Amino acid sequence: MSTGIVIRGGRQRLTAGAVLHDSRVMAGRQLRRTLRRPTYIVFSFIQPVIFVLLFRYIFGGAIDTGATSYVNFLMPGIIVQTAIFGALVTGLGLTEDVGSGVVDRLRSLPMARSAVLVGRTVADLVMNVFTLTVMIVVGLLVGFRPTQPAWQLGAAFLLVLAFSFVFSWISAWIGLSVRNPETAQSAGFIWVFPLTFASSAFVPIATMPGPVRAFAEHNPITLVVDAVRGLTIGGPAAAGPAVRALLWLTALLLIFVPLTVHAFRRA
């Protein structure tokens, strides 16, 4: 798959260029597989749209967000939630590849083993770009009205993508650790739902009981959502939450990339 191999001391070592090439090939492979499943693509869009309609038109009237309209409060949270759900696909897909023997066949090729993980996470990141774009369009249709300059809207979009990329690695580690598609799916939702709902994604955290509010204030999802709100509709300064969110994401990436690589070697 790649010719960038250097022989040192009787051992083969792939060059950085070869690793990048192999990762690009693996990402392309995964994207082609996804595009050949139109039903999967359609249903991946339907779920977040249902969440938008559910909270916008059913729960929204019962939630007080002060001077900010609920749809403007809601959409940053829905966008971040959509990014998380998109990241869960990574662990499930890797588990299926391990179980079907695809990973064993890839390991027999002269390629960087890390390219399997990098290619998968990058491919899911690309799919998240399209999903999040659709969600923004849906938000505009139901009344979402960003007020900030274009560069801030772009920064919010990039922050959400960085968030989804990091959570793809967490999902990959969980999937490779449990090694079973059904268990991987259940394990993914078990930790995602408490993090998502015990945050500022759907309701102001000031309305939560004391212990839950304390957890929500330090929840990385709250930090990302608050940063995205500040960058899109204004209000409280976005710089503080954005910096804290980036610190969280950097720490999580440094922890879960090595853990995922180790789990992949054992799979």
C-alpha cells in the first residue's frame, strides 16, 4: 500500500510520508464504504433532526432561557450532541472490522498499522462535517439566528469538529476494548447520555440541583457548548470556555490515543 519504507538494523520502518499516505488511503476506503450505504447516511441525519424538532416544538415552551430565545440556546447544544453521536460510529465500526477479519487482512499488508485508526477517525470526521452542515441548515429553518461575525462562526464550527475528533478516539478505545458491536454500542451511549444531559446543552445549568450543577460546570461538553454559544449568538465571553475546552480536548487526546493504539495491538 505504501513504498516509503526504510530498512534500519534489519527492521522495516515506515517514513512519515508513508504513514500519511496509508492514512489517506484508509480514510478514502472508509468514506467509499459509507457512501455505498445510502440508508445509513439518511438515518444518520434523521436522528439529530428529530432531536431538534422534539426540543424546539415540544420541550422548548417549558424551558426558560431568559432573554435568549430557546431555539438560539438549543442549537449549539444540538450541534455538539450531533458531533458526539457521530463520533460513536468510530468504535462500532472498528469493532465490526475486527470481528469480520478485515483488520487481520490489513495487518498482513506492508503498511502503517496506525493508518487504520487514523484513517477511520479522519473519515468519520469528514462525515461529521456533512452532518453538522445539515444540522446548521435545519437550525436556520426552525429559527436559529447566529449574530456573530463569520470568523467566529467558523471558529465555532472548527471547535465542534475538534471535539468530535477527540471523542472518536475515545469511542475507538471503548470499541476495541469490548470487541463486540452490540456491547460497543451500549457502552457508548451509557457514558454519552449522562455527559450530554448533565450539561448546558439543553437547559441552563443554574436550574440543576447543587451536585449536578457542580458536575455540569466542569463537564467538557458544557465548556464546548458555552464556547459555541458565545461564538454564534454572543452573550457571555466565549474565550474562557473555549480555552478550557481546548485544554480538556488536548488532555483527552493525549490519554486516549495511546490507549487506543494499545487496544488495537491487542485486538
